[in-house]
Amino acid sequence: MREELSDLYQEIILGHNKRPRNEQVLDPCSYKAEGFNPLCGDRITVYATADGAGKLDRVTFVGEGCAISRASASIMTTQVEGRTISEINQRIGDVIAMLSQADEPEMDLAVEGDLAALAGVRKFPARIKCATLSWHALRSAIENRSDTER
Ligand code: ZN
């Protein structure tokens, strides 16, 4: 079981791929960035709006890619919406570390929800970039605030 994604985790990922949360363009938006993973061909654009009190009240994505990249983006939107920028930056760092470092502790499905399902991807080094793509894109979006809304 440790060698592959468990059936439950796989089901969660395929479910998000088929019925993603928050898959839409936000226009205007406060933040926007595109992420591209040449290893797999995944291309995800992340959008966010800020509520004026330092929180991102909407976080959405659109993109083409494999099930893991789309599921990760979908899960990401549910994980960060309504949080402050600093909370989100912290969260992005934690998740990227969790997904890319085998010695990071695995997440507890009961506590972390669908995000824990993504952790299984670390056993497949070729797919890690699929899973971290949208998180990197959100980080770039926050760093390079777009000019569509001031
Ligand atoms: Zn991929």
C-alpha cells in the first residue's frame, strides 16, 4: 500500500479532477499567475480577489493538465479561500514541503481533508511537480500583484 496511492486517495483525486471546486476565471481579479509544468504539460492559471482586509475572499483556477495537477488546484482553492495573505504564504510553504520532501510527516486525512490524499504523490517523483504546480502559481500570483484591480 505504501508503494501506490491508496484507493481512497485515488478516489479523492479523481473526484476533484472530474468535479473541480472553484474552476472559473475571475475578471477582474487582484492576483493572477500561470503555472506551467513542462514535464507533464500541465498549465494552470490561478486567480484571486482580496477583500480589502488582507484576506483572499475568492481563489479560483482554470487549466489543462493531468488529474493530479487539476485535483491539486481544486483542493488548493478550498484550502486557502478566506485566509490572510500571510496565512496563505505559510500554508503554501507547508504544502510544498509536504509534497516534495519524503521526510516531512504525512498529513492526517481526518485533519487535513483532501489535501492529505495528495501526499501520496511524493512516492512518484515524476508527479510531484504536477501536485505543486498550482501552489507555486498562487505564490507567484501573490508576489506579482496584477494591475487589474487596485
Ligand atoms: Zn501532470
